[in-house]
Amino acid sequence: MVHHIISKLLQDIYFLRTDEGYLRAGYPRYFSLFGRDSIISSLQLLDIDPTIAKATLLVLSKYQGKKIDYKSEEEPGKILHEYRFSKESQAELPNWKFPYYGSIDSTPLFIILAERYFEKTKDIQTIRKILKNLIAAYYWIIKFGDKDKDSFVEYKRLNPHGLFHQGWRDGSSNHLHITPPVAIVEVQGYTFAAYDALLKLLKKLKCYDDLIPELKVRMQTLEDRFNDAFWVDDIEYFALALDGKKQKNFSKSSNPGHLLFTGIINRKRAAQIVSRLFEDDMWTPYGIRTCSERNPNFNPVSYHHGTIWPHDNWFVFMGCQQLGFDWCAKKIMKSILEAFIELKKMPELYGYYNDVLIDLSVPNKFLNKPIANPVQAWSSGALLDMLTKMEHKVIRD
């Protein structure tokens, strides 16, 4: 059965692959180049097909920001959020300019992907080809990502018609109820990991030696300030974000689970994150919810307020594997696998309510129209990576 599932997931992946080799985000919506989505699916598929990562690094380097443009939210060194190439698809968002750059996390993730691609392939030619792009991405982080120089990377949209929230739980309205500039929790981890990734690359390539001490200082400063500013003693968990007044947002979310792979937190706090994610208000038989059932705006079929996203679970899986929390990794893998078996596909997201798994890629009694893609690169990539890493451990009860 596992081999059949892997074959189906690969079929979905290659359906989304372009002639250039990178992956579109999903189908039928988001059938275009995304920064965040394409990078994350490339990370998921490094062990399976690293040429996808290479193509992604090259195409994102090609469209890397070069100037300041408020309508497109372009800034020098910034990695795009989305590029819709056809006039018809661009017309759906007439107040945007493409490429559109309203993403806070695609730039640090770009650096992380480059280092992991090099570690996997030793393809030094490609890394040398995009080295200036990586340096430009770093300078975007410290200049434009951290405008107030407090070490945290924050977003506030430049185009009033653009995305209000610009992390992975993005959207055009203030659905997270956080006033910008927003320092979202997982992006601080991504930034720490990006500094570390660039540091490793520069050491291996023996270049930009003057940046190495600076990167070390930035890493230590970010780690110290982050763990002080985002940790909430009362609940022994990390805040979802700091708002524009540097106040903590206490929404209990899955976002801190992304910190597990980044190295920005110690093992004790990593264990506390894992423990929290597996409490009954977050955990379901089909994976971890985006937020707690106890949150005031919880809705099990809401796009970002209670549904289950396979790629979100993959970040927790990846971090648990790196830290040796094998029980957690296996439990997540089995839960996402169970969702695939029941739904017979791996959609963008799905819901869980009253002991029932809800397919949100088709109309149902909760929603008049689907909110999830039936095919999504980072969902298929999530389960595919889990299965290939843990295939020998798959034991269905």
C-alpha cells in the first residue's frame, strides 16, 4: 500500500512541475510560481529529486527584487511571494503588480534551501552562480526585514490592497487580529536558520570572510532576544507574534512548531512545544490543527483558524526528527497517512469535527464551495518526505 501511495504523490508532484523544473503551488488555484510554497516543497523533496530545488533556486534568483516598488512590494534582495505569468490570472488581482513580493518568509527560506541543497548535492557551481543572490537576500533581511533594528524580522504591507498578513497564514484582511508591524514567531526561527545556513556556505566556499563574525553576532543576539521576548512563562509556550507595539499575541497556534528545526530554541523548550502540540485542543487523529480549539476565533473548517495543513505538520515532523523525538515524528506521519487513506488524496488542508474528517477540497455541509486545493505541492511533498524517511516504521494498527 505504501508504494502505491508514494506513486500517487509523485504523480501529483510531477503534474505541478513546470518545464523549467520548479513546482507550481497547487491546482486549480495557485497554479503559479510561489516563493514560500516552491521553497518548502523543494526542501521536502531534496531526498527524492534535488533538481526541483535547483530549478527553484535559479528561478527565484532570476526574479529577486532589485528596486523599491510599493505596488508590487518589491525591495532589493527580496524573494517574491507569487508570480502569475498570464494576463488572465493577473487580472484576478488588478491592484497587485507581478511579480508580487508580499512575503516575509520566502527570503530567509531561500537561503536555507540553498545550503540544504548544497549539503545534499555538493553542486558548488549552482551555489556560486547564485551566491550574490544569497548575499542580497541576507542584506534584505537586515535592512528591510528588520527596519527598526531590534533583531526581529517584521512585516507591514506597502500596497494597501496587498496581503495584510504575510507569513504562511497569510491573507488580505487582519484575520490574525495583530496590528503591524508584525514579528510572526516562525519567521524569527527561519531567520536564525538562514544566518546559520549562510555562515556554513561562506565557510565552505571560503569567501565573504568579513561577514562570518557579523553572522555569528546576529545569530547570538537574535537567539537571546527572541527567547526573552516571545516566551510566555504562564503557559510555557511561545507567543504567535509581537505586534507593532512589541506586545505579545497569545493565540495558541501551531506556528511555534516550526521553530523545532531552526536551532533557535534549547531542547527543554523544544520538548515543551512538542508536548503542547499534542494536547487535545491541538492534536487530532489526522494531525495538528493550526490553532487551539480554545481560541476565541476557532473554527474547524476555517482556512487558518482550526484546520489541519499537511505542510504545517511536516515542519513539526522535520524538527522532531532532527531533535530525536522519534515518537512524535512517527505519530505525525501516521496521522497524515490516515488522512490520505481516508480522503484518497493529499489536499492543501482539511478539517476535523465531531470525530469526522472533512474534505475541504469539495463542497460539503459546512461550506458551499471548497476552500482547499485537491492537489498542493507542499502537501504531497510533506507526506512523500515522511513516508520515504520512515517507510520501514509504518505500522498500521
